[in-house]
Amino acid sequence: MTPETQKTSGARIGHVHLKVADLARSVAFYQAALGLEVQQYFGTEAAFLSFDGYHHHLGLNTWHSARGPRPAPNATGLYHTAFLYPDRAALGRALRRAIDAGVRLDGAADHGVSEAVYFSDPDGNGIELYWDRAPQDWPRDKAGQLAMGNAGLDLAALLALA
């Protein structure tokens, strides 16, 4: 594929589906911390949640994981699910909601292309909340390639926008 073909493919990630140990606990967490709304339960073993009435951005199930342990930190698997917000103020509001829900942050960074905060759900699944800067503002090296970084993020300034 050429870069031009990749840019016009139209493909994107549509949703994430996670295995969880306790469906009710996970649904409550994602509702409180992120504001997701349940669109449908599939019996007592799965739930589909979304923002703004979409069929689902996040699926949760206990089909093979009911009462299961958290994965070890050095196990393979999903590193995090990233939730993209339209602008910095929306990210600030999302961060305020998560903190108000009792979330403990694992980290925060200014990556140059985006600003992000990180935490985990009750099953140890990583979560990233972020917003992207405009592509013309992304840092680039002398060859024009992306030059993302991992600088500190001023959380107080971000929260002031909330």
C-alpha cells in the first residue's frame, strides 16, 4: 500500500471488547469513571456500552473470565484502550470525572502529538484518555518524520479547563 492508499482506506478501530471478572463492577466503573452508557446487556454475562447512543464502543464480558484473577503485569495482552476526546477542554472534563469517581492515575504525558492521562480499570486493563493536536502542530524531526515524546503534563492546567 502506498501512503495515499492508507490515508483513504476508511478503516478505523470501532470498539474494544474486554474480558472482566465481575460484570456489574466493571459496568459501574466505566459508567462512573468515563460516562459510558449501557446500550444492551447480553444475559448476565456481557454488556455493551457507548457514548452518545452508539451501539457500542466498549464490550465487557465474563464468558471465560468470571471471578478470574487480574493478569500479571508482565503477561501479554492489551496494554491499554485509548479514548480520544475532541479537544483539550473535553479531556480536562473527562479527567475531572475520572478523578471524582476515585480513579488513581498511573501516569500522564505530553507526547507532542497529543496529551494523555493513564489509569487502570478494576481488572487491570489500561485506559488512556487523550486529545490530539492538529496534524500541522505535530513535532517532526529534520527528515519530516514524527518526533513524539514523553514530556510531563501539567495536570492542574488541564483540570482548570474542566
